[in-house]
Amino acid sequence: MIRIILSTALLILTHTAIAGHHESGLNLMERQPAAVMNVTSVNLGAEVSTITVEGKMGKYGKVYATYHLAYGPSGTDGSSSGQGRGVIDADTVFSGTFNGRWSRKGATLTLRNVVDVNNGDKNLDIITFDTREDTLTVQAYVLK
């Protein structure tokens, strides 16, 4: 019995020592302050639902974006993809595409997308959409 207890304790301590280097986490800089976007439509589908938004988004100007959410087996998560356009002025329009994952807890959707923008920016966007509201919040972090 003592051997089992000691073996279990050793296993737990070894696991903690190996995993211990993760406690600092991933530290990413914000690309810009969080942007609140207006949801202009939600189209529900059996396999894919689509959300469209528009709003001001810092360095990308007036942004229009479309999110496609494909359902996984549970129906509460899956893959996400889409694209957006950011209008700065009459001559400057950014274009971006993204892919990632989404999940739902209660009435709140969370999307985590890697975004490639045509100006060379690469972002990690964490998007929160409380489906009881007409807005969603985009937090953009610098990947490149």
C-alpha cells in the first residue's frame, strides 16, 4: 500500500515538474484596443451558420466581416472561417481572411481565429458574442 501511495505521489510530482514551465502562458500584445462591432445579421443553418458585422476597428478603419461557423458533433463548437474588409479612406482598403475554432457556453459564443491581413499583419482575434445582444467584441493580438 505504501508503494502505491509513493508511486502515485511521485507520478503527480513528476507531472507537475514537467508541466511547470507553462505557468507563464502565452503573452501577446494587443494590436489595438478591443472593438465593439454591430451584428447586422445572423443566418442559422443546419451545418453552418453565418454572422455578419460592421463597426470601427482602430487601425483597420470601418470594418465589415462575415463569420462562418461550422458545427462539430456536439453542436456547441466547431470550426470558424471568414473574411473582412477594412476601409481607411477612398484609396485604402484592407482585406483579411481567417480560420479558427468557436465554442458556445450558454448564450455566449467565443471565436478564436488566426487572421491574415493583406498589409502583412497576422492577428489572433478572440471574439465574444453574447447572442442576447446586437454586438460582439473583437480583441486583436499581434502574431506578426
